[in-house]
Amino acid sequence: MILSPLGVLLSRSGDLFLSFIGKQLSIDIVYKNHAGFVSCFILKFMKLENPVFLLRDFDLALGCQEAYIQPDFSKVKDESAILIKCELKNASFLKIKERIAESAQKLLLFDKDLAGILEELGNILYGNMSVTLRLYTGRVEFSSCEAYNRDIRLNASGTVTEEGDLDIKAKVFFSPELTGKLPEELSSVLTEESRGWRSYSLHLEKGEEKPFLKLESDRIRFDFKKIEVR
């Protein structure tokens, strides 16, 4: 059966919507199946098989076994916003080891511990990862981004604009079992939490219109032309 142009558009409208989301977030989304009009706009539930999310700004990729995307258009009229809930199963960062190796020397200029923490995050398989997004014209806000593993928990929130501005806050929690295996120079910079868990906080800001870069963690503050080590 040959579909009409309208039929083709409807059959691929979910894919077009996901492409729109990816453009807003500076992410390329690759997956095996496809999403149509019914799953996206009627059922409001899309299941992606073996998707890979390519994060352009960070030159990283995130892959998972399955991803569930739930759009909510109820706020379009009142707030000009689209709400999206995403849940990823068995997710892990791809190619992060090569990227960490390339960027480690730059990170060492600011905080030698940060490279080690990022590498630990990249070596982990996350059984569940969830993100809640709010899409406006020209910007995306994520009120919560959570990733869970037996030994690592990640919480993040922030804003990304179409121009490339970033404002992201993240906090990583490490279990007592994992911190006991970390090198002493790395585990010593972590903050004590309840029940033996430890944490590390990070705040990243980047502006494109008036170029600046701010990176603040538990150990360092870097502000464009100014480096301040605590």
C-alpha cells in the first residue's frame, strides 16, 4: 500500500516531534523503531528501542535498552509550554572513556578530582534514569534529572537555551561500598552524607551572547578569566 503525503506525515509525526525536542536540547536521538501520530499525540506514550542520545555540547553519548517518552500538551495554551517525562532503562554513557582521556588534561588545570568523578559516572550502568522537561520557545527547563544505581545516585536540574546557554546544577551521591574502593585522594574530597554515603556538587554556567564560562564544584570556582581554588 502506498501512503499519501499526508499519511506519511502522520505515520512519522512522532519522529518529527522527537527531532524537534532534540533540536531544542542540542541532542541527536537515534533509535530502531519509529513513533507515529497515535503514540505521540493520542496515547501520549512513545517507546524507543535501543536509543542513543548524542549530547552535542558535551561530545558524549548516552545509550539505553529502552526509553519511554510521555509528552503532555495541556500547558500549551496557558503557559506556551510542552511537558515531557522521559524514563530510560539500563542506561550508560558511551565513548566516555575516550572523551575523558581527551579532556582530563584540561580538567586537571581546574580540579584533578573532577576527572576521576566523571570517569566513575561513565563506568556505571544505570538501571533507571528519569528526566522531566518543560519546553518553551527558545529554552528548555528540566526540574529534575535522576539516575539510580546501587552505588551511585545522580540529581540534576537546570536550563538550556536555543542559543547554547547553560545553567546546570548537579549532585552525585556515592555509596559506602563504592567510596571504600575509590582512591583516598578522590574519596577525601567528597562530602559526608547520611548512612555512610558521600556526595559531590557541581554548578556549570555557559553563555553564548556574552561569552562566559563558570564552573563551581566542592573544590573549585572557575569564572571565565578568574580561577579561585579553595
